[in-house]
Amino acid sequence: MVLSHSPANGEDELASQSLARTRLHMLVPAPTPLARLRDTAAQLGITVVDAADDDGPLLDDNTAAFVACGVCIAVNPGLDEGVREEVFAMALALTYAMSPGAAGHGGDITAAGGFVLISRTREAEPLSALGLLATVIAREHGHETASAAFEYTVPVSVLAGRPGRGGLRGAPAGPQDCRTANGAAEPLACRVRR
């Protein structure tokens, strides 16, 4: 007596699909961390562009990227791919926390002008919640790094006097370098330093 196994309906089809996927993965290289980050941005409805036009880069040498209204990321085209991946992760972390306008929720970045500038100055060790989030985002997208946290500039509209926030609505805790216009009480922007 010979016992044979006849696969249940669909078992052969599943095995065939699995084999096809395995062969496809062998032929198609895995996407780079930058491609994965771009895909994530696209899935979130965030537009990603190079910050350049026909005349060249739109950002100065000290600025790595800017995030506009939490829905657009413009990256300096002069960045090498590794730094670009880390800056991109920081930009995604910022989009998570941005609240364009004059009021937001606790912990939000309230960007009165609707934008945040990311500098090229990296935090050696992510100390802020956004820096930690950026580092996790970079790692989850295949980029191993000790830190994907960068200093950033947030335009602010009002002094809020919130404890632990340096007195600025939306400004993360920590030392800030705030600029004002003609001695006005309202700062124009704060550069967050860690």
C-alpha cells in the first residue's frame, strides 16, 4: 500500500507564490534606506522634493532641509546619501510633531510660519524626544546610526511662559538661542541646541 499526500485545494498555489517571491527577491535588490524613507513619506501623504531650482540649491550650506506645514520635506541636494537618510528621518519626526498655526497640543511644535529649518549640526547623542524618534525612524528603515538628531529652527509667534519650555510655545525644553526684531517681546525664531 502506497500512501500519498494530495495537497488541499490552494496549497500548491501558495507554494508556487512563495517560490515566485523568493526568486523575485533574489533578482531585485532590496530598497535603500533612503528609498524606504521616501516610501514612508509618500504613504503618509508627505511631498518630498530637493530644495533646488535651475539656479542651484535654495538652502545655504548650514541648512540640511526644511519641513513645510508638516506635509512637505525639502532636502538640500548637496548632502551625501548617509547624511541625507538621517536628515530625512529627522524631518519625518518633525512632521509627526508639527502643528502649523498659533496653537497646538501639548508637546507639539507650533510653527507659526508653518515651517521648520533643520541644520546640518547633528546631536552626537539624541537627547530630545524628537531626536530619539528620528534615530528610531532611521534604524527602522535600515540605516544604522548612533544619532539621526539634528538642531532645528522653529519660528514662534508668542511667549507662552510654559514651565520647562524656556517660556516659548512649541519650543522644546533645552537651551535656546532666540532672535527678536527691534527688541520686540515676540521672538522670530529659536534655534534649539542640545
